[in-house]
Amino acid sequence: MRDAVADQGAGLPLTGERTVPGIVEENYWFRRHEVIYRALLPRCTGAVVLEAGCGEGYGAGLLAEGAAAVLALDYDPATAAHVARRYPRVGSARANLVALPVRDGGCDAVVTLQVIEHLWEQERFLRECHRVLRPGGALFVSTPNRITFSPGRDTPLNPFHTRELAAAELAGLVRDAGFAGVEVLGLHHGPRLRALDARHGGSIVGAQVAVAVGGTDWPPALLGDVSSVTCADFELTADDLDASLDLVAVAVRP
């Protein structure tokens, strides 16, 4: 049933590797990702933007509302074709992210959200991001916080992830790739989501995972709360990074 809804709404199946819009059960994760795109909108206005690892394309479509141009890249050919169909203001292409098909200094901003944890060659990828940015261009990277996403584990909980990062690790990788002015922010639940955490045994995320792992029907109260989540329910701050849900690194090519 969920795949059928995805086909009718977003046009791509829900695989667990990416989130897609238009699915009630997926709304928490979709909003958790969307809020980062919305935070970047002012920084991408009027810019030539490369999105490396665009997934379903909703973020590229959002950025294209204010950017001068957006090129969205993804390794999966079906995904790249879907983005071209669904988001006509976005240029789309299939690409290997460790060999970006963009000339040196060809863009003003590189956006890569919830992608680096999927890659084996993270250092090489960040060097490519550095290469394609003009001097003074901005890099925006988001990734799950290893400390809270896969607590107490040596390997990622998500089978699609190769290597997850803590805040200091992410900042170090970005600096080592040649970037300057590295700032790391953390995404947290705001007051309403903290109240929903308490309502669902301490973690609305844990309650969702339990349903997925158990293969059970969604409790109506949980589904109602998940469907009600909005971007306004999250907070992006430099405080308490180790306790954050996701990390966002912002840096500049010197």
C-alpha cells in the first residue's frame, strides 16, 4: 500500500534509502529533511547551485524557486529521470558523485544533504565539491549525527549507510578537503516534538522504528502525530551538537 501511495504521489517507490513527499507514514522524515533545505533558501538565492545526491528532487525543486540555476545529480538513472520529469526548473543528470560532471569553479553553491553517509569515498567526494565551487562559493553538507542515529554501534544502523559521522569528524573532513570558515549546526526537536517524544515512550522516532521492524499496523495515535509534523517543529542551532539529530556543515572555498 505504501509503495502504491508513493507511485501516485512522488512517482518513486519508498525504498528506505531516501525519503519522498506525499506519504503520511514518511512525513516525519520528509519534514526533518525539508527543514534543512528551507534554511538554505536565503543562501542560495540568485546562485548557480549544484545538488550532489538529489534523491526524489523535492529539495532541488525548492531551491530552484530562488536560485539562478540548479543542477541536480544522482547515481540512480530512474531517479535522475524522475527529477527531470517532475521538476522542470531543475537540470538533472545521472552522475558518480566522486567524479562530478562540472567544470572547475562552475558553481556558486554545492548542496549535499543526507548523502555523504552513503558514500565509501567521502574524502574524494568533498575534494570534488571543492573543485567545482568558485572561490568564495559555499558548501552545505548535512548528515545524521552518528552519536544519536546509531548509538553505541561500530557500524551504521541504516543498511544504506557506509560511514556515519559525529560533529568533529564532519568538520575535520570538510577542513581537510580545503574548505575554510567551517561551521557545524545541529538539528533538534522543538517543543512540540519533545512533547510527542514523551507521548510515545520517550522517542517518536523509536516508536516509528518499532512499527517498521515489527511489521505491525500503525497505531492511530502515532500515525496522527507523525502526519502532523511540520518544519516548524524542528530547531537548527549551534548548541549541544552531540545531542543533535542531524548535523549541517557550512563552509567556504577560499
